[in-house]
Amino acid sequence: MSLEIREVQSNADRKQFVDFQFDVYKEQSNWIPPMKKDEIKALNPETNPAFKFCDVKIWMVFKDGKVAGRVCAIIQKKYNEKSGINYGRFNRTEFIDDAGVFDLLISTCFTWFKEKGMNKVHGPLGFSNMDAQGLLIEGFDHLPSIASVYHMPYYKDHFDRLNFEKENDWLEFRLTLTEGPVSKANRGAQIIKKRGGFESYQVKSKKELVELGPRIFDILNKAFAELPYVAELNEEMVTMYSEKYFSVLDPRFVSLVKKDGELVGFFIGLPSLSEAMQKAGGKMFPFGFLHLLRAIKNPKVIDMMLTGVLPEYQSSGVAVILIGELQKQMKDLGIDQMETTGVFESNSNVITNWKNYDHIQHKRRRCYVKDI
């Protein structure tokens, strides 16, 4: 057996890096392939502005001349400044079920992090909290949303074998809308609007949504400022994520709340694109975009992508108004299934609310941590 690790540097290397996961998951019916073009751009310092405040190294391991593993190592300097801890983070870690391959990936990351003065490693975490986070450790028999992750079950065994420890877990739920929770949310929303002087607002078009983008991301930065793994998104990052995500959003499932004419909270839902992304197979053209358009036009499940409320209003019930508006849209369209994004297991308020619905808690993903 011959193992060799090589640094990813060229566009050809990045393509090979991205293609490898398609080999790993080719027999997995619940894996959702990313768009290859987007992944390649994310790994290129010329097209991803995060490289301006992140130190990055990307490697692949070859076994007998064939790609057998990969990893992206990131030093997110903005987050380290915020946390006061010299963290390295690993991301896009994929590998065959081979201890030698995994150990070489991890030891290479650790060596580089140590050279750069880091003293802890955690992940999987990306360039920002808008990237995929966590390792799936429960829920392999359920199709994830495009905001979630899927991994091979043996990945967890290798992290455990090297004594990585749990830092945080995210939980995910599938909710079924029934009359009880919907009526309760509607009643609560009306009371909160009257008491707090809030008004709900429905986005009219994608053009309007794009125009509201900077304000939405401003609220996001403020709302998430104190959360683990979050660093403020700068103007270039906002532009990049707006261009990537806003083009596929459906205004029907974007809810806003205003107070005194100013936007104070938002909710972004999206018709589930999971099956459409599987059919697209990592390519938008020639037919991938058609599968996405069909999924958006005829939704059966709504993915709860992102919610943000200004800190000064987070205890005022604005989130109840936002979820109430989403549920109205869903009910009018005959949709009764919602897939939540990950919520920290310590967030008892949100978890208690989700458990008021007819629900299953079906997925768990983990952020690991280890001292160098």
C-alpha cells in the first residue's frame, strides 16, 4: 500500500478534489450532490473572498495512485479574534474507510495548524456559518435538506478512534402542520403584532428580495453575532452569498416583519430542492436547472433555511409572527411538511416549540474539537 498526500493548487486539482465525493457517495441514495461549479469556486482564492481573512490549505490523499481522501484546512481569523482562541477548522473531509488515509489527512492538518500557532482544532466547519457545518452522526436513512449534510456512517468511527470530542450538536426535525399548532401560531402572532406594534410584510418579487438583501444580511450579522462559529460577513461575502442563493428563493416563502417601517426580522423558506439536486447530479446544465425549476414550482416540502431577528426584538415574539406567515402560505398551497435547519441541542426554546408539532427528530450532526 502506498499513500501520498498532495496539496491542491490548480483548477485541475480542485476539480479532482470536488469529483472525489461523487465517487464516495455514488451508492448512497440519501446523499445530495452539490453543484460542482459552486464547489470549485468556493475553493479558489480568486473567486471566494473568504480567502482574504482565512488562511487555507487543501489536500488530497492518494492510495496506490488513486484519490482516497481529501480535506480543507481553514484558519478563520475573524472567528479566532472574536473567540480569543487559536482554532484551526477542518472542512470538506471525505475519505474511504481506511485508517491510514484518515490519519494522514488529520495529521497533515494538525502539523500545519501547529506551525501557524493554533492550539485547538474543530469541525467540520466552513469559511463561514453559511457553509455546511457538522458531521452527520444520526439520521442516515433520511434525505437531508440542501442546508444540511450527509456523510458516510463510518466517518464518526474514525473521529472517535482519534479521540475527537463533542463540542456541539445540532438537531434537525421534520414537522407536519396540523390545525392545533397553526391556530396557536396565528393567535400568538396577532397578539404580538398588537402589543409590539409589529407588522408582517410579504415580499412581492425576486427583484424586491435582491434589493432587500443588504438589510437582511445586516440583520443576520447582528442576530447571529454571539453564536458559536459565527463571524461577521463583510460586503464581499454578502454579495457572494446573495448571488448564490437569492436566485433560487421563492418570494412566497420569505416572510418579513417591520416596526415603524423598518425591517427587524426575516424568515427564509425554500421549496425542498433535495430530490432535484440529486437529479441534476452536480450540474446546472443542460438539464439540472429544469429539475430545480420544477421543484420550486410544485413544492411538497418547505425547508426552513434561515431566520434572523434583531437582538433587541428577539424576546418580543417576532419569530412567532414570521413562522405564522410561512404557515399561512403553506396552508393556502396545501403543503403540510417542513424540514428544519439544524438547531443547537442546547436551544431548549426552539426545540420545545418544534415538539409542539407532529414531529420526528431525525438527524443529529456534530462539531468535534481536539487539542493540538
